[in-house]
Amino acid sequence: LDFKKASFKDFEDPAGLDAYQRAVYFNQYLNFLEDEGRLNYRFETSSAGGPEIELNIPALGGVGKYISLVSNDYLGFSQHPLVKKAAIFGIQYLGTGTGASPAIGGHFTFHRELEEKIAAFFQRDAAIIYTTGYTANSSSLMALIGKEDLVVTDMKIHASMFEGCKGKNQKTFRHNDLEHLELILKDAKDRYRTRFVVVDGVYSQDGDLARLNELVNLVHRYDGYVIMDDAHGVGVIGETGRGVIEPNGLYQDVDIITGTFSKTFGHLGGYVVASPELIRFFKFQSRQHLFSVTATPASMGILKAIDLIDEEPEWKDLLWENVNHFTSGLKSIGLDIGNTQSAIIPVKIGDMALTAEVSGKLLRAGVYANPIMYPAVSKKDTRIRMSLMATHTTQQIDRVLNVFNDLARELPIRKGGEV
Ligand code: PMP
């Protein structure tokens, strides 16, 4: 295998190797990626997550302070005193664990409250919670899509949704290309029992949005169901932070909304919001819910975080001040930030070696941002992916902009449309 052209997929089941040999071979590939600077950093931090964190990077002299552009804690709620207080109350009152999966004793009052609160947040009647956002997506799709059904996915949806489609009748449409989607739906019209269309609200690598209004109309015209994962939209998009459904008033039109408690809500866990009948179906047919524990009592912090979106809207305003300041700064340097309309901001570089060099230089300048390489994105689309928080200061953002300004002079980084 040519390591230069390989991807993680090539190591899923290489011919002729037993499980141990396969692991050894994969380790060789990881060493190769590490040497090339293409393996995502797994730096360790012992400080609280926030806009500035401590990282231990031996190659850069040990523990140092870095501006963090890697967190999805968009409103800073994982550090909010009232969220922490509610989480601590949960532990003091109920303990640290729930002892069993929900069907056999691990279903507490706060689980029901969390389900009711997240459903009401989207002006809907029912929700189910899962251990993570990943499982909410994969497990609900696994349970939902039957042998005679078709699932059609945008090609840029999150891995967890793709996981739920494995082994199903699945087709993929070009990102946000609704004409392509329509061709597929037309062709599928009388050939499948149910048609599901799966999209993200905010796309996790580019920060661009689904064309939700047109999409919902199209899919419903073809008698299909719309399933949307808005992990990165909630708390960020819309006047009151309800995510991508809000600007178009599509509360009742997206058939199934999924999401996570690990980003804006500052904790961990996932949810699916749908009709009461579907939710009850999931509670007994979705195996990862039936046979796995869900939220621990510390998740009572999430109940407070949901309230804070309405009680303290100033965090979303601060986040957008930061996003607007940062994106206009990057554009005026001449960098290509694609079509982002959220708090996820890519700087597109389009060359693997150069992306590795930029991320190394950012680190040396005290800025922590993730390089996103092939095969996560195509080779021509490698980038530095950043996300902002409400709690970044203007000074910190200006420091990052200064570093990018210097790098853009020094290195042949791809230029954007607007200069
Ligand atoms: N959906 C999207 C769009 C994501 O980006 C992620 C992961 N970051 C998930 C789902 C999974 O969420 P979690 O990490 O909470 O399991």
C-alpha cells in the first residue's frame, strides 16, 4: 500500500492480515502520518476549556499558553457558573451514575425533564436522549430505515449519520445541490416504501448552512422525510438560537431534528426530536438507547444551559461580534474562508504540506487550530478549521489575525475572492 495515497479506510479490512497484524500495519501508517505532520494533534491540557488554554507540547518546550480555536463550546456554557452549579447539584442530589440503562431502572426524573425541555426548545412534543450526539444520529437512523426504504444523504453530513446508513439503500447527493437531490428522488419515486433525506443544519467542516427552506419543500413534494442534524447550529443560528430551523420558521417542517449536548450546551449527550409516535418507537427499537445508559446526574447542568439561551441572549450576541470581527479580518488579509455562515471558520489552503506548515507555525505563535487533511476533506480542500466562542476577547482575535497576516505574507497561502 502506498502510504502517501492511503486513508484510514484502507486499514479497515486489508486482505491477508489477522487482527493483530492489521493493528501493527496501521500503527506504521500512523507513524508515517505523524512524521508528515498530518496526524491531528492530540495535545493534552489540564486547564479549563476556554478561549485560552494550557497545552503540553514537548517539542515546543513543554507547557505553554495557547489561544484555543478548537472548541465547540460556542457560548462558553461549559464554564458558566450557573451551569456548573446545576451539574454539581445533580451529583450531590443523585450521585455520579444512573446505575442502569433507561429501560431497566436508569430512567430518572431529570431524564424526562431533559427530554421535555429539549422538545419544547424546538416547539415540538417529544424527544429522546442518547449517551452522545454520535449515537443519537447513528442509532436513530439504524432503527428507522428499513430494507425497503431509501436514505438520501448530502455528501458532507457528519460521520455519525453515515454510520446509521450503513447496510441500507443509500444514495448521496452533491453538497447542497438540490437539483441533484431531485433527480435522485424522482428516480426513487415508486421504487421504495419510504424516502429519508439526511442533512446537517450547519456543516461541520465548512460552517455553511443547509438550504433548508427549499429542501423541505422539495422532499415533502416527493413524500419524503427530512432528517437534520443541527449540532453546530443550535445556540448560534437564529434570533433566539434555535438553529437553522429558526430563520425560516421551519419548527414543524423538519420531520426529525437531531443534535448534541456537547457543543453549545457545554456537556455531553445527544437528542432526537420528532413526533411522539416516532420517539416512543425509538425508545424500544433503538438499541443504543435500550441497552446503554444515558445522561448522568451531572447532565442537570444541561437543563440550565438550555434556559440560559433565552435568559442570557448576550452570549450569542458576543459570539457573533467575534465571528464578524474574525471573518472580516481574515477576508481583508485575502484568505479564502469559503461560505461560512456560522461560528465554524475554515481557512482553506488546498495543499497538505502547506496546511501542516501553517498549523505548525500557528502553534509556535501560540495559536491552537486544527489542520483538516485528506481524507477528512479532499486533498485540494485541506484547511485550518477554527471555531469561535463568545468568551474570546477582541484582543485574542486580533492576535490570531496578526499571526495570519504574517503567514499570508510569508507563505503561498491560497487567496480568497474578496481582498
Ligand atoms: N453531528 C455533528 C455535525 C458533529 O460535528 C458531531 C461531532 N462533533 C456530532 C454530530 C457528534 O456529536 P458528539 O461529539 O456529541 O457525539
